[in-house]
Amino acid sequence: MNIEGSVTEKERSLLNFRILDTEPEEAYDELARLAAFVCKTPIALITFIDKDREWIKSAVGIDIGKREIPLESSFGAKLISDPEEFLSVFNPKSDKILGVNPLIRSIKDIDFCAGVPLTDLGGSKIGSLTILGYKPKDLSFEQLSLLKTIAKQIMVLLEQRKDPPELKAPVIDFKKYDAASKPQTSKVNAEDEDKFTTPQDNEADTVRTVIERDLNKEYVPSISLGDKDLSDWVNKLETQSKQLVLLCEMDELLQAANSDQDIFTIIKNYVQRLFPNTSGALFVLNDPLNLIQDVVTWGEGIRSEHSFGPEMCWGLRLGRIHSGTNSSKELYCQHIAEGDPFNYLCAPLSAGSKALGLIYIQESEEPQFDLEYESLGNSNKQYILSTIAKHSGLALANLKHREKLGTQAVYDSLTGLFNRRYMEETLKRELSRVTRKKNPLGLIMADIDHFKRFNDSYGHAAGDALLRSLGSFLKEHVRREDIACRYGGEEFVLIMPESSLENTRMRAEQIREEIKQLRIWHHGSLINSVNVSMGVVVFSEHGNSAETLLESADKALYRAKRQGRDRIEIA
């Protein structure tokens, strides 16, 4: 590694900060903890690169003994010699340099090391903010941005360690008084000497008066332009740090959301916190109607319509954030109501190329006097809203995907009834419940008579139509507490909690007769009605477990088929 190009400046910077070999400080530990939290890693370090060592100022998530590491095996030295502003190393123990790092070698199962440099105002890289973990990971853009912001916050702390500027006495420029010091001639009468002073005396008095005033006045040091820039920089970093922390919090909550309503509430809460003094709304796409409709609003005086076509929004048409300003009303979206010009943002929610909705925010109509206020046209504001929209769109898409997978795991795709796997799990659960309460449980197993002949006569498409119709019929003609399932092929199971044998038999008979009234339309033709055979069992008379009950029901069903079909048999 070659880091000598900035050694002199780096050493001078470290001496100015007076940070080396100081005791641990809570302020630095807090920033290290924040870095670990943001990046979801167990360990974080703040280190500085001296002439021949990497010295550790703060370490969270690990107990360290010696607080320095030889430079030749230092991650920080490797980081600051890299031209990039971020370095990530997977499996650092196999790295040629880090493999002999005593700290890394002491951590069992360590498999990830990453960091950003600590850079002073002069551009010298003097240290590292490092995170370590037990499994390789790629940091998100937001995590990396916040890591860099935390590194800048560390530099703010270091700047505060410097000696305060010395109070210097005012410098008096005597050159401007040269003219007053030069001899001048003037004629006066002797008797007037006591009345008048010479011009030289007058000028000398003027010089003495000014000098005495300058020397005796109280000196109040003024803030230099550099100090003001630093103060503005600190305030900006603090604001950005808070914003990025909120974005990370929001993303974490969105990933844990279990419903659309959870996502809507999270978006509303964090948009309000990140965009105070604004009003807005969250819109989602109603696919069947092809309309964008609001699902939650905040603030007052929303200037957008509550429901509109996607083509009426520039943001949705462009597929990116759109800024409407009070100076370009001709570019306002069509869903904006008529009125005085104002500033607003439309950020589309999308997953891939599919639009899912829209986040709309508008500036308050009240004038802003807050010095920290940023208009919605500010690029940082637009970046924040774009990030919110991106994470929100992904959260909605992921939720829909999980719901689809959940539906596929529970429901039969053809009939819409619960599938066999769900039926078996539910039967076990219901048996456990009725056992505790000492209640009965009825079970009906049904099979369509001559289904193969039906398929051969009308085709498999007609057979599918029959199964769909029977599935719809069962969903509409069972009690709310009953569980109707497709057992497989043309077989169905109906679980009836707390139903006695007699009630189960009567219900089976009613269903068998009503199924005969079903009429199946296929390609414009009416198909003859169908019949079903049924086997009826009840817990615990015909079995004490899910397996034995299903076995008993299956035997009763086939006995019904052997005895002529279109009938019910009790096990």
C-alpha cells in the first residue's frame, strides 16, 4: 500500500485534532452505534491512521484490549489508500492484508468488513468508520449514504476539538495618520499662543484619540466566513442525518408490514415527518376501473382530485417525480384543481414498469419564515420523496406477491376452495379445539358420480367448468364456520365443527339434493345435471385423529358408490 502522498497533511491534521490516544467518549460511541444500527451489523469501529498504526477511538459490539493495529494489516489504511469512497471486503480472513489483522483474527465467524473514510476539510483521509458482520451483505444506497453522513458527523466532532481562534488585539494602521504627523507652518501672534494650538497638535490629538479609542474598546471577535460555512455545514449534516435515519426506519417498517393499511399508515406518518408544513395524499391504482384513487390524506386544502385517470398526472406519464411550480402553471398535472399557482410534487409508486399509485404533496399556502425551510423544488426534497416512493412501491408489490403466494399455498386455483394441504392442517387444529371443549365434529367426503364419463362426453374444459361450479356452490351453501375443500380430482371434503352425526347427515342430504339442481353452461349449451356420492363421519365416533377420520370417510364414500351412487353412507 502507498499512502505517503498525504502523510504530511494527515499527520498535521491529526495533531490539530488532538484525538490520538485519548480516552473513549460517549459522543463517538453513539455515532458508532448508529452506524451499526443503520447497516444492521453487530460491530462498528471509529479509527484513525497514525504514522505506523491504526488507532481505535471507539468500538461497539466488541470488547477490545489493545487499541491499536499495525499499519501493514490495517483495514483503515487499506481503505484510505483506495481511490473509492467506500470499501467492502467479503471473507476478510482470507484477504492478503486483513488476514493477519489481529482484531479480525480474534473475531470468530467474521465474514464481512466495510467502511468509509474520515476526511477533513482539506481533503485528507485521516481514518475510517468501519462496520463488521458475520455474513456478507450489500449495503443499500440509503445505508451507504447514511454511513457517509455519520462519517461527516464524526469530523464535526473533531473540528470542535481544535483550539479556539486566539483573540488578537486590533491592528492599527499608522500609515493613514502619516499626513497628520508631518510638520506644518502657521503664523500666530504670541498673545494668541494660549488660545490656539498648532495644526500639528490638532492632528496629533486626533491620532492619539483614535489610537486610544481603538486600543481601549472591548474586542469582540467576529465569526469568519469559514466559521459560518462550517456552522451551515454542521446544520445541513444534522438535518440530512435525521432524514436518512427516518428513511431507514420507514424502510424497516415497510418490510414488516402485513397489510395494505399498514403500508398506507407508515407512508402517511413518515411523509408528514419528513415534509412538515405540507399537505398531501397517497393514491393507489384501482386496476379494474383504471383509476388512481386516494386512500389516505393529511393536512388541509388538498388541491388534487380524489380520483382520476393515470394519464392526468405528469409523474405517472413520465414514470418519475414531477415538480409543479408556481412559475410554470402550464405544466401542472390535469388532476390539480384550478386556483392560484403553488408548488407541489407527484412521485409515482411503481414495481418494474407497472404503476401502483402516487404520493402527492403540496406546499402550505401559509408563508414560510423558518430559516431551515426548503421549498419542494429543492433537489434534496425531491430525492427524499423519490426514495419514499421507491420503497413504498416495492413494499406494495412485495405484499401483493406474498398474498398471491399465500393464496396459492392455501386455495385450489380451479375451484377457489381450500386445498388438501390446508384441509389436513385445519382438520388437526379443529380436532384439537373440539377435544378441549368436548364437542363433536362432522366431516363429509363427496365424489362426483361418473366424472370420467362426463369428461369423455363433453371434454376436459367442460369438466373444469363443472368443478368450478361445484366449488362456487359449496362456498355459497355452507355455514361460516364450515371449511369446504377440494380433496383431489373430483373429490371434496366439508369439515363441520361442533356438528353432531345427525346434523351432519341431514346437511349432507340437503347438499346432495341441491347439487342435482346445478346447471352447467359450456360453449352456449346446457349440460345435464350431475349427482354426487357421500361418506359421512363424526369425531370421535368414527375416528380419534385426522387420519382415521379421513380413512373412515373414504371407506363410507366408496361403499355408497358400490351400492348404486347418488347416495349417502355413514361409516
